[in-house]
Amino acid sequence: MDAASVFGLIIGMALVGLVPGFIAKSKERSFWGFWLLGACFFWPGFIAVLIVKNKKKERMRNEAEVAGYERLFREGRITEYEFMSKRKQLLGW
């Protein structure tokens, strides 16, 4: 292989890696991590980024669930310990 074809291959790999990178960024995941994975191993990187969950949706779902537990706590249906442990579990506090 001559230098031009090696350079073209490297540029092509870098451009192909942008696809998983931008999908990951839209899901609030690491652009550079998925770009590197996609540039080196496109299909596994592409499949992985499609499978990975969206952090924003997951966080919103957890916050809604915590709000439900907070309502139960205010109504006296669960203890403060149960509420705090659930909040810590769901939000990572």
C-alpha cells in the first residue's frame, strides 16, 4: 500500500466513526468514545450505540418515579428511610 491509500483509509475510518459518535452524543453519551469504537470497528460500534439507553430519558423517568415516592412519603404511606433509599437508588445521591 502506498501512502495515499493509507491516508485515504485513515480519513475514511475517521469519517465513518462520526456516525456512532453523533448518535451517542444525541443520547447524552460520550461522542469520542463511540467515535473511536466506530472508527476502529464500525458495525459493533454502530450496534452498541443503537442499543445503549438515552441518559436524558432515563433520568427523566427516574425523576418522575422519585416524585411518586415523594408523594407517598408526604401522605405517610412510606417511611422517610424508604423514600431516601429509593431516591438514592434512582438518582444516585
